[in-house]
Amino acid sequence: MNTLNIPEYKVSQFNFQIKDLIENNFNYVRISGEISEIKNASKGQLYMTLKDDQSILSCVVWSQKMKNLLFNPELGMQVIATGKITTWSKYKTTYQLDIDKIELEGEGALLKLIEDRKKKLKTKGIFDEKYKKNLPLIPKKIGIITSPNGSVIHDIINKIKERFLIDIDLWPSAVQGTEAEMSIIKAIKGFNSFEKKDQPDVIIIARGGGSTEDLMTFNSENIAMAVFESSIPIVSAIGHETDTTIIDYVSDLRASTPTAAAEKIVPVRTELVKSVKSIGERINYLIDTKSKIEKNYLENFKKLLKAPNKIIDIFREKVEKNFLNINKEFQSQFEKNNLLIKNINKFIKPPIVKLDSNKILLNNLHKDLNKNIIEKQNLSKDIITKLSRLLKSNSIHANLNKGYSILTDNNKIIKRSIKTHKGRSIKAKLYEGELELIVKKTN
């Protein structure tokens, strides 16, 4: 081989010529491929590899260009990368694509990625209805996570002011691009980290409409998990009515638009006032009607119910009558015994011994008789006293004084719980006064 005509270069000269050759012949290019490797560098740049079925290409997104990306690149994405081919030869000879822009290759590929991600999260159970938190009827404070610029935040604030004056706490956040994911997650965790008294009662995550690619931030797994783990209820209001993102499935309530979110969360104050007034009027009417009915029941009951003192007087008369009958019976028995003694005396024999003996016997009988009469009188008095006490202790008045009460339903005394039912209005008569009760439970 004749080497005299072969040009000779120093290493750096050759590399510079290769650099000029490549970079001058390939200005801006669009490269289609699948992301097969991603690596974040310490200085903020992103290294990744694109591949097809035959080859691979090294790529870099410098830190100052990261904010221009519409979404965070992920493994497995089929993308089109736009940029310049550059060479690098300080430690080893290589070339790479210096990326300015990344697009998803076709909406079909993007929708498939979203669908696969949705299935993955669904298997974790975070979409289940049992995890949905209830929204307050009237929130004291509403937290809003959205861009501070644009019409979305103004539409939400105006709609809330129209319906009810409620405190609004705006957490400004990017809603598109590579910074959006971390910005939204930081806002969710930030609201949840407040002290309980400073936390909003509900959070709205909102942005206006856009393409599937524009809304890709809200299909993030990390944002979905942050929404699921929030202790504060979250309402998603992303895009238009036809737009659906993954956080719509995990949020506690999905609103078709940001304005609709305000309508779902905040009631109309005038309608609430009108409703409360109507309920108040109905309650007053029911109370008035019920009072009149119960008053009539009470008057009728008073007519039928005898005073406790009258009942005691009736029983006292019966006891006194029985006592008189007992005394008469004792007197009758006493007279009969005396008569019997007199008759016996007629048959006493004259002998002095027999006479003395009979006298002693008669005296003993007489003593026993008097003793028995006295004992029977005392016993009868004790019985009468006990009966009187028993009568008094078992009287209605005495039982009411002990703390008992008489339950009635439509003036009928309730003896068994099955004679009434839950929600029934009943009366309780006490020692002094009456109570009107509502049955909550029967056993």
C-alpha cells in the first residue's frame, strides 16, 4: 500500500473534522424511537437512550431545556425527539442527540400508555369507592391548586363568590411541563401538612382544557398516589367535560370543568337560607299542632283520672269499716264467753273444794280470755296499720313520688314495649308534671 498519499491527522484534528462533518450535515433532526434508558445527572441534565428494532442512539436534555418539555419522559414511551447531533471526544469518541423537544409519537401510543397505567393503578385498589372521602356541606376554607395566571383561577373564584362567601387558599402550581408533577405533589402535601385549624376543608386541582399530551401531567402515577394519600378530600377539575385523566378516578369527586367544581363544592347561600326558613316554618306548625292535640289529651285525661287523695280516702273508709266489724266480733265473742261462764256457774256443785277449784279455773279462763282479746286487738291493729301503709305505698301518688312514671299512648297505659314503636310520641306522668317523649328504640 502506498501510504504517501494518505492524509495524516492528529487525534484532535480528526475529531474536529468529524464534528464539523456531522454537525454541518445534520442541523436539526427529528428522531423516532422508544425510550429504553433514562438517567438523571447531578447537574440537572437528563441522559437517555432511544432505540428501534436494530439500533440505539444516545441523547441528552440539558438542564436549561428541561423546563421546555411538555411532560416527563418515561421508559417505554414511543417518542419523536427534535434536536441537533453533537459530538464529544474528550474521554471517548461518541455522538449524541442534543434534544430541544420531545413529542409522543401518535396519540394512539399515548392513550395506550395511559390505559396501561390506569390498569396498573386499578389493581392497587386506589380507585375503589370505599376510599372516597365525603365533602363538607359548607366548607369553611377551600384550597385551590392551579396556575395563578389564566382564566381558570378567576372563573373558580368568581363562581364561589356568586354562591357563598368562603375563604380561598390558592397554592400556585405549574399545570403543564416537567415541573408540573412535583409542583402539584408539593401543593397537595403542603396543604395536608398544615395544622388542622389552618387546613382547607376541600382541595380543588384544576386546569383548563388541552390535548391529551397537554394533560399528561394529570396521568402521573406519583400525582395519583399523592391524591389517594391526602387526608383532605380532593376534587379534580381538569380540562373540559370530555377530558378524563387518571386523577379523576382516584379523586374523591370529579368535576367536568373548574367552574363545575366550584358549583359542586359550594352551595348557593340564598337557597340555603330559603330552605332553612321553610323547614323552620314547618317545624313551628308541627309543634303548634302537636301542642294543641296533646293539650286536648291532657284535659280529657284529667277528667278521667281521680285525685290520689280521693283514692286513699276510699281505702281508709274500707279499713275503718273492717276494724269496726272486728271489734263487734270480739265483743260478741266476749259476751258469749261470759254467758257461757254464767251458765257453767249454775252447774257448779256446792262443795267448797270444787267451788274453789272452779273459781280458780274460771279466773284463769277469764284472764286468758282478756289476754287473747287484747292480743287479737293488738294484732288486728298491726294488720290494719300494715295494710294502711301497704295501701299508701302502693298508691299511684306514692309510686310517682318514688321516681316511677306512668307511660301512656293516646291515653292508654303502656305495659309492654311491643305496644309502641320507634318514632312514636308518648307521655310520661311524673310526681310533678308530665313529659312528652319520642321512642328511639324498643327492646
